[in-house]
Amino acid sequence: MRLNNFNDKILLNKIVRLVVVLFFISQCMIAQSELKKWIKLDATYETEQPARSGYIIKNKEAGSLLLSVFKITYNFLISDLDGDNCPFYPTCSQFFIQSVEETNLVKGALMFADRFTRDTNIFKRYPYYPLHKSGRLYDPVHNYKLNFSDVVHYPGDIVVQ
Amino acid sequence: MYNNSRVKFHIYPWLSLILLVILPSLHYSQQSFNDILSAENRLKFGNYLFCQKDYLRAADEYREYLKISNNDTLRFKIGYSLFKLGRFHESMDNYKSLFYNSALTDEAKLQFIKIKFLLNDFADFRSIIDQKNYSTNNYPGIETKLYQLSLLFDDLVTDSLLFINSFDQDEKNVMLKFYMQRKYPGYKNETTAGILSAIIPGLGKIYADETGDGITSFILTYALSFLSYNNFKNDHNTRGWIFAGLAAYFYAGNIYGSLSAVQNYNAALNFRFDSDLRLYLSQKNYFIHEPDFLCK
């Protein structure tokens, strides 16, 4: 088809322009449409809480049973009511559990008494102890097992991972 | 308004003109791209990165250069870069490639020995020195110094004269100080701490330089003992026995704690000795004079 008429050419020009404009508009519309529409969400201000220890007796051996009873009693009567106050990592109750697990009940109990004394001394905090990445003071069990080869000195200006 | 006779769109001349501009420029840019990645440019760029302490990318550039041409200096610099990046074992493997038929054999062996020393397995380090496979021809004194220092770290120095005489005149005073520190570190005695804590609760901790913990221990034991005494005195026998038990428990814990406090004190002494000696050696670069091409 030949377009001899000037008005026909103008019309064709307009049609081409319209097609181009429609093409771009359709592209923009496709780009804007998403599979999932935006909706208003209610903000939540809850912070993630560390997992509670729970009152579960895992092991049925006599020693472990006794330890679990101690732990549950302490958690129920003191820790859960008093809150998360221990400045150390591991916390005093965790320290006691780890001490007993890594040594024996008598030695673990003595280690706990010593830890309790250190915890009571409020004047000795950072930088006498290094910081753990959890933000607490790092005071590990292996430094108090009376096994010199296990003792590791951590300078106070480091953050233990 | 449009004019009928003049509305013409001549696309082909314009298209030709655009193509004539674009094609030569593409060709030109491609040529210059080839120049950038030439071996010489990689070497220059690698040297620049090396001097800027960007060892990771410098090593990459050097490796690309080595694909085209062999160069012992670059192999040495790759080993050095890997060492700086903390990749000790890769670095040692790299230095090993210079152990034979190279002008940098001795320097590479020294770097190898230095890394082996830094790995802290001193028994293995001494066995390697004893084998003589890694001995240098021009720097036997440095090997002897590091060997003696490995003995000092492991507290195995038996002949003090041999130890001191291994070092240069200007190093002897410092080394004598470190030797004496190792020989007489000023450890505290666990038994003494235990006995002191048994006599007066907390005294063993004060002896182990934990004054605050010692005073706390004393107050805690004293308070519980007083509560026990006071309850017995006022005929509250049950409470008296509870406090007596707690006092005994913390009394025993205080003796145990004084022993562990002494161990921690002694461990801190060892730590400080190791830190001071390592700092000194690091400042002296482990007695090794590094080649000038390392961009110091």
C-alpha cells in the first residue's frame, strides 16, 4: 500500500507514536504489578528471647538425676524469678552444671562455691575478665579444674568468640 | 505545520555515520584492553598492589605473569604475600619451589624456617633444623638463634652459656633478661595458697594477687559463720546447722578457689612472658633481614 496522501502519512505517524507510547505504558504497568500486593502489616516490638532451660529431666542415671533436680529447683525458685542477672559467661548455674559434668559432684560443687565468691565481688569486672561475644564476662570452667595444662590466660582487652 | 515537499527522513546516511563512529571506537577500545592485560602491565600493577599491601590481589597478578614468564622474585613475593595473608602452609609450599636452582634459595629457606617457628610446634621446628635439609649456606647464625629460642619457649634450655652466646652482642642483654625470666618466673605455690586460705579464709587469694576476691571470700565465710554462731546462741539450732553447713561449704570452696587462683596467676605469667618475647622477636623480624624488593 502506498501512501500518497499527506494526511495519510500524518495519520500513520500518529498511529506509530500511539503504538510506541502504549508499548511503554504497558511495560510500566507490567513492571508495577507484582505477584503479591503490598499490604499494611502491624508492627511487632517483641525481641527474641533466649531459650529457657525448661524443667525436663533428660537422663535417668542417679548422678544426672540429682543434678537435674538441683538445676530445676534453682531455676524454679531463684533464676526464673530473679531474672537474667549473672554477669558471667557461662552463667553461674551453667557453670555449676558444666563443672559437675566435666569433673564430679564434689569438685563441681567446690568450683561453684568459688565462682559464687567471684560473682559476689562486684569490684572485679571488666577489664579484669575478657568479654565474651554475648556481652558477658568470660570465665570458663576449664580454668578452674586444677589442671594446669588446661588453664588458658585471656587478657582483658579481647573479645572471646 | 508540515511542508509536503520537505518531509523526508533519510535514515541510511545517519545510520552509516553512526556505524562509522561506533565501529572504530569499539576496535580501539578492544585494542587498549589487550594492552592493559599485557604481562608487563600485570607485573607493574602487581608491584603497585604489593607495595600498597594488597597482598591478595598482588599474588593473583603475579600468578598471571608467571603463566607467561618465570621469575623467582615473583615466586618469593607470592610466598611473602601468602604469609602476610596468614596462609602459612601455602606460603611454605611456595617457598619450597625456590629451594633449588634459584638465586633466592637461602632467603626462601629463611622465610620457610621463620614460618615454621611461628606455627608454635617447636619440637617439629627443631627436628627440621636438625635434619639440615632446610639449612642455609649464608645464614647459619639465624637458624641457631631460632633453635635456641624454641628451646626457651619450651623451657628446655640446659646450657645458659650456649644460649646467650648464640646471639649477637647487642642482643645478649635482652636475651639474658628473657632467660632469667624463664628460669625464675616468680610462680606462686599452690600449697602455700591452700594453707593460707585454711588459716584465714581469703588469704590464699590475696597471696595469688586476687585481693578483692580474697576479701569477698573472707566476708562471706565470716558472715555465714557468725550467723551460725548467733543462731545456736539463740537456740535456733536448725538455722544454726544450715548456716554452719553453708559456712563450711564456702570455707572449702575458698581453699579450692585459692589453688585455682594460683594456677591462673602462673598461667598469666607464662602468657606475659610469651607475649613479651614474641613482641621482641616480631620487632627484630626474627633476626631476618628481608630483601629490598619487598617494599618495606
